[in-house]
Amino acid sequence: MSIPPEWGQLLREHLDRSGTAPYGRLFRTSRDGMVQESGYGAVWAKAHAQVLDPADQATALGKRPYDLRHACVSLWLNSGVEPTEVARRAGHSVAVLLRVYAKCIHGGEDHANELISKRLARRARPVPEGQESGP
């Protein structure tokens, strides 16, 4: 899967600093074991407390790991990434992606109007004499 270069750099830095567990996993317990489902909540709560300030900790931001996935997909859509590419990266069909995330797309009205205006302006150019306009 392709990722933005900034994320690749963060991942490389993490791997240089922490490496992986013997079985290749990126996240592991302090004894290089797999993070078990029963302990995952405690690990997540500790990480959540370390990276967020108290005001953000009081919000729903990242309460569950799934919340970060939702935030990521919403960020991609609001950044203007094509829905087909977002769906591919998220492992969704476009139909599921739009059903679940369409309500998260905000602020695109001005950009959409700009794109439509540019397309209309191209079609509205005068046709030089002797040339027919195409479709």
C-alpha cells in the first residue's frame, strides 16, 4: 500500500528506534510478545494519555483505535483524495465508503464550484472560424 512520504519517514524512525518483535510485528509487549486483546485497552489508554493533552483526552478523540481509522478516512476524503482511492486504501467498496463517510466530507463546496466553473469556461471558449466544436 502506498502511504504519504511523511508517514513513511515516521515509520522508518520508529523502526530505527524500536525495531520489531522477533516475529515481525510492529507493536508488542515489553517482553516482545503479542499485544493480547485483554491487554489492548490498557496499552491504548496509556498511549492515549501520553500523546494527548488533558483537554483532548476529555473528548472522543481516539477513545478507541477504530476512531483513528475513521478520522484517517475522513481526512483523506476532506483532503480531496478520490473516493475510489480512499475506498481501496480503506478496504471498502465505494458504495460502503460513501454510505459511511459521506457525512464527514465538509467544506468542498467552493472547490467543487471552482472545478465546475473551470470545466464550463473551457467549453464556453469561442470556436475559431472554420472549426466545429466537438462534444
